[in-house]
Amino acid sequence: MVNKDNGQEKGTVYRTMRLKKREVTQREELRQILEECKVVRIGTSDEEGMLIVPLNYGYEWKTDAEGKEKLQIYFHSARDGRKVEAFAKNPKVAFELDCAGSVIRGDYACAYSFAYRSIMGNGTVRLLEKREEKQKALDQIMCHMAPDAKVKFEDAMIERVNVYCLEAEHFTGKMRQDERERKNDTGSTN
């Protein structure tokens, strides 16, 4: 069931964005952010505390048969280490990607800011175990990171790495533009 306040599944609570004018809601703009960014940061925790891991990624974004949006972010790692252990103990994670950053200059210190485009969300990380799943995910990563590269994955290579799928349960897009640059580009700020 959908919660009328925020459009999310009943039982989940997500804050609405405070500055609605910065919210990115158009699917094509969100896809552009996913394409432009090259690093996803995944936040998780373990008995040592919280950690954030920057990773290259690939993705698929589809609409399923019921009309529900489905964003899957793929990444790979070594077969052991802190993040591998953390994902195994608690697959619930947060994620963030950002790009197109530049300083917005102001007339005084507190008027300075930063222009960006970003996506933030949360989801569940799942270790891919079948060779076909791992191959597909690695292909998606390479397609995103180096679309012109001719790559062939040998069985031994696929076996040596962990490959994950982060299934996004909720995400939002946000951007801040330098209004002066936008005004120069369009002739107005509207």
C-alpha cells in the first residue's frame, strides 16, 4: 500500500525534501546523474562502527510488470575484508552518488556554496552467486565505466571476486545549480 504523504510503501517513513526546488524527480534527469557519476558510496556498519565505501558501479533501472521502478546497482570487491563481513551480517545499506561539482562564488563567506547533482537512497545488498548473474553484473559495470572497452571475463576471474547487487528500496535526486551561470545560459532564472 502507498502512503499518501510521501508515495512510499506503508510502514516505511522517509522525510520529504525540505527544499523542493532542488529535488530531481524526472526519470531522465535521474538517469543522467546515474550515467554521469562514476563512484557510488555505500554506507554500512559493523561491530567496529560505521563505514562508507566508495566503489565503481554499473546499474540497471527498469519498470517491472506491475509498473514499479526497480533500480539495481552492481559492484564488485575482493572475497574477504571488512565490507564483505559487514554486508554478510547486515545487508541493509545507504548509498550516495554525486557529480558535476563546482564552487558557487558569493559576495561574502556564507554566500559561497557548491553546485552538484546527486542521488541518495537506501536498499539491500545481495551477493550474487550464480555465474550468469555475476557475468551480467560485471558486464553492466564495464558498460558504465568503459563502454567502448572490449572485455572478456574468464571463469577464473569471475570466481576470484565477489559481485553484489544493491537493490534500491528508496532514492531521491537532488541538485543545486549556480543561478548566475543558469541565468547566463538562458537569459533568465525562470
